[in-house]
Amino acid sequence: MSTVLKENVAPPKGKPKWLRVKLPTGKKYTQLRGLVDKYDLHTICTSGSCPNMGECWGEGTATFMILGNVCTRSCGFCGVKTGRPENVDWAEPEKVARSIKIMGIKHAVITSVDRDDLKDMGSIIWAETVKAIRRMNPTTTLETLIPDFQGIEKHLDRIVDVSPEVVSHNMETVKRLTREVRIQAKYERSLEALNYLKKQGINRTKSGIMLGLGEHEDEVITTLADLRNADVDVVTIGQYLQPSKKHLPVKEFITPEQFKKYEDIGLEMGFRHVESGALVRSSYKAHKHIL
């Protein structure tokens, strides 16, 4: 295992060939793209220019963000705006549910900004959104990619009570880099939240990490082990890409061979699913993670 420090290594120049993305195509993608444009629907797939949009939409999966587009946290990797969020839109649960119905989504991933400005951390809107989707789309399965809610159990319980098929919370990086990458988050608190959700009866828990921020191989393996010890079922591992010059630089482009190595290690540890690759994002192949 390599433990050579890389903090002073200059950022790599130019993306490697394995990060080249094909333009999304296909009948299903074209159909959904037309609906998104026609009805002015908002998905993370389009606003985040996800490299897997065509593949996911072809499988009937899409990701939606709730609670606005301004986050109370200022993570060094994330392209979402930081500042004072707008007031909560209590009509949002119905809007998201309607979007899912219009698009004919089979499996929806819901995520949000952090709302540390709210007493409930946004957990009430989270629960109401799941309820609205269930009412309007009874056959649609759900993954909720939630914030940590500062680890407060009564807020996490609101997610438990509405029983999404999958509950996900991303670690994002290894323990040593957490303060730099996630700033207001805490490594142990995220693990505790994931473990708490599982103990409260959530059927499938999930987390994700990004590589290329200066982590070492042994640190990645330790993070995977920590997630398994927290009884997490699914893990996604992808390449960090710098959203802008203001964000943390890419320290390294991880090779496909190294991603495959982490996949094999994760499966040996006992994860039900391990999605590991340069273009993997949190919701990649999300529809398979309920199985």
C-alpha cells in the first residue's frame, strides 16, 4: 500500500482519456429531455451536467434536489452556491412528485443542500417530499441522499419514518482530508448517522467517496472498512473533478485499474454493491441498489 505523501505534487495537466464523456443519446433520453425542457423541470442530472445522464435516464432513473440551490456549508469540492438560503417552499414536495410523474421515473434519487439555518435542518420537507412522491407515484422506488442533519436523531428519524428503499449519506473523502474538503462536516458524525439509520430499520444504506484529492490508498481502504463497520450496504467511488478555479484542485487522476482494485476490495469486505470508476457519481446505477 502506498503511503507516500502527495500534498506538494503539482495538479495534473489535462484529463486522461478514460474521463472522456460521450454525449447522451437514445430514444428514452431524447423523450425525457424534451419533457424537462417543455415543463421546465429541475433535475441534478441536467443542472450538474452529469456524465451518466443518458445511461441513467435510459434506465428510468433521475435525481432531484430540494430545499433550494444555496447551501449553508462551504465544502471545498462542491459547486453549489454558499450563503443565506431562501425561504422554504412548502409546495416543493408536490412539485417534485409531479416532475417524477411527468417524466415517468421508475427510481428517483432525492438530494438537497445543507440547511443548518433551519431548526429541523430541512428534515420536515424531506419527509413531506417522500410522502408526496409515494402518493403520486406509488410504484416509484426512492433513494434519499441526505445531509447529516448534524447527527440529530429526531431529524434522522423523520427519514426513517417514511422508509425510502435506500438512504444515502456521502462521506466524500478520507478522515484526514475531511476538515479541508467538507469543512463543517465530521467524519465520525457521518459514520454514526449511517449506523443509526441502519439500526433504526432502514433496509439499504449507502455512501460515496471521491478520489484524487490527495488521499492515500491505505486511507481509502480504511474508509471502506469504517463504512462496513457502520453496516453500510452500498458504496460508490468516483473521481473528483474541480468545479472551478476557486475549488480544491485535483491532485491525481485515478487509473481504471486502481478503481477496479477498490471495487474488488469493497466486495471482499462484504458490500452488496460497489460502483467504482472515474465517472461514477452518487446516483450511478442507483436503481440496482435496492436489490
